[in-house]
Amino acid sequence: MATKQEKQHILIAGCIIGLISAGLVFLGNPANMGFCIACFLRDTSGALGLHSAAAVQYIRPEIIGLVLGSLLIAVAGKEFQAKGGSSPVTRFFLGFFVMIGCLMFLGCPFRMILRLAGGDLNALFGLAGFIAGILAGVFFLNKGYSLKRTYKLPACEGMAFPVMEAALLVLLAAAPAFIHFTEAGGGPGGSHAAILVSLAAGLIVGILAQRTRLCMVGGIRDMVLFKESRLLLGFIAIFAMALIGNLVLSAVTGGTYFKLGMAGQAVSHTDGLWNFLGMLLAGYGCVLLGGCPLRQLILAGEGNTDSAITVIGLMVGAAFCHNFGLASSGEGPTANGKIAVIIGIVVVTAIACLNTFRKEES
Amino acid sequence: MTYITTFYSHFGAIRYKKLCEKSQIPAQVMPVPRDLSSSCGTCVSSQGNYIMPESPALEEIEQIVEKTESGYRLLYRAANS
């Protein structure tokens, strides 16, 4: 099991990430959204014109930093390896439906923790759903679920996604007319820290997450499978330090960085059932993918093309959410979103069954 | 001597552990150690010996290493991995 040193490393990393997350809100990111992989990929999709929701369009430098930070530390540690071929199309669709679940809840597992640290009790329903989804996924893992092995690929294949992220950084800095940016005050996409601050935050978190293998899904999954608490400690450390950061910021600045309750929370709704089901879908899909959206970005930075395809699936899912009215808002979930989440749970279950019980035929 | 076997799937690890137990080899399923890999999959730590199973169980194995004082010694790695 994990060594004491490994546990110390992930605790320290979690504390740093929690503080950075609270700090990013102070420096301009939306409330309880220092980091949100789902929201930030959704904003990036909007900036590229994949959807036209004017309130959520911005190339988020945090995403670029996460991928490039992982790439840099993986290369430095001789851990960069281009690989793929493990059911990429299936992973695309799992990523697609994970995003639908996340945008029903209004946040990825990372933001779920940050919402809790900001006092948003709606996230408790999300957490319950997330755990239920992980348990559903673990059931299939124990029954034989597998998306088959990966294969070594040419280095250029593994570099393609990080290079795309670097290209997005150029587009962000150059801000050509064909890239869409939410105007200041025009919605969550218009609230952001300075580019270099966000990029640095992403780089630091990317490096820490690569070194510690931090994963929001892995924490609960490993507790269930092995009674191993290492990854869960990272999860708890992020929550604790973001909570402390929010309380300190509230006390020092007089701003609202911590607000305990359910009603009137930032970028959040109070429909408990659909918060639960949204994160159930996200947790379920993430276990079958082998990691949460943050982990997929980190693996993509290490050269894993299956994770890169998963991230593209997340981005396409985000575009569908806003093009077809699937994403929730502060007013609550939409009818289309509810149907999409139900379809998502059915499709993810079908993927789980097909890759568990029929695998001897292949 | 401790041997660590890593897999492409969690189920591969469970199946391997059962094979070890059938052969009277003490084995434990656990997360892959960080100093061995950046992957967050499942491995089996076996004491005293390891198994090189027949297909199809072999296809699930990514690598087998022996734990040494200075790190790990590679004993088997799947082709093209």
C-alpha cells in the first residue's frame, strides 16, 4: 500500500491546490470556481465557436497549464510515453456523457469539492450521486469490465494534444476576431483571473497532479476497492484548504467567499434529485474511463491519446449541452437536460455491460 | 522476494491474484506504486514467486517486476507497451 511519504506528498499537493483554487476566485474567477474542468472545457468550446452561449466563452488558461504542466514534468521525469488504442471511440462517448452529467450538476468533481468548501450544500447531493456512480462503476470493474489494452505509439501522436493546447494559448493571447470571449459582467466566462496567473496556476496544479496521480474518482474508487486512502487524502486536503482560504478571504476582504446554505449559491441550482443524478452519471462514466476529467487532462499531457480523445469528447459534450439546452442554470435543470442524463445513464450502462459480459467473444 | 505485476484492467489483477492463491503464492491486490509507474491502475504484489499465466490471462498483464533495494528489475513486459 501507499508509503507514508506518498501520503505526505499528496496531502501537501492537495493543500497547495486548495489554496490556489481559493486564490483564483479572489483574483477573478467565478465564485467556487477556482478550478472546474467541466466549466473550463465548456468555456473553451464556446470560445472556439462550438456553441454560442455568450455567457460562457473564454479559452481558459488553467486547462492549457494543466496539460502543459503535466507534459513538462512527465518529460523531465522520463514518464512521457505516447500510447493509445484502448477503445478510443467508446472513451469519446463516455467523455461526452460525463460532461452532460457535469453540466446538469454545474461542475466537475473538482468543482463539487470547491462548492462544498464555499458552503454550497447542494453539492452534498452531488457528492452522494458521485459516490453512487462510482459504486456502480466498481461493480462492473469487479465483474470484468475492461476497455482493452493500450499500445505504444509514435511520440508525435502523444504530442498532438499538448501542441493543440499550446496553439490555444497563442489564440488566447492574440485574441483574433473569430475567437469568442464573454464580455466582462456578461456571465461566468467573463470572470477570470489574469492570463498569466491562470496559466501559472494550471502549470503548478498540472505538475502536482502528475506527480501525485491526484484523481477525484480514484480517491473513492481506491477506498472501495482496496481500503486505500492515499488519493482520498488529496481530495480532503483540497476541501480543507479551500475552505480555510474561503473563510480567511471572507474575513479579510469582507467579500462573500463562503456562504453556507442551498439557495442563492453561485452557478448552482437547488434541485437535489438532478444534482444527484448528474453527478451519478459523471462518477459512473469516470470510473469506466479510469479517472476524473482532471486526471484525463493530466494523462493527455503524459502522451495518452485515449485521454486526449476523452477530453475532446468532454468538449463536444459541452457544445451539445449548450446547443440543445441540456445544461442547467441557476434556475434549475432543463427538461432536455433531464432526458439527456437519463439517456446518458442508459448508454453508460450499455457500454459497461458490453465491455464486461461479452469480452470473451472478441 | 516481492514481485509486482501490473495489468491493463482491474479484473486482470483479480484473476491473477486467484491464480497465485491456487499456487499457494501469497498475493495482494493494490494500487500501482507511484515509484513504479505514473499509471493509477491495479497491481498484484506477490511474495516469493510470480506466475506467467497462459493466454488469455497473459494478455491482461502489462509488466512483471521484482522489487529490489534500489528499485525494480523488469522481468516481463507486454509487447508494444
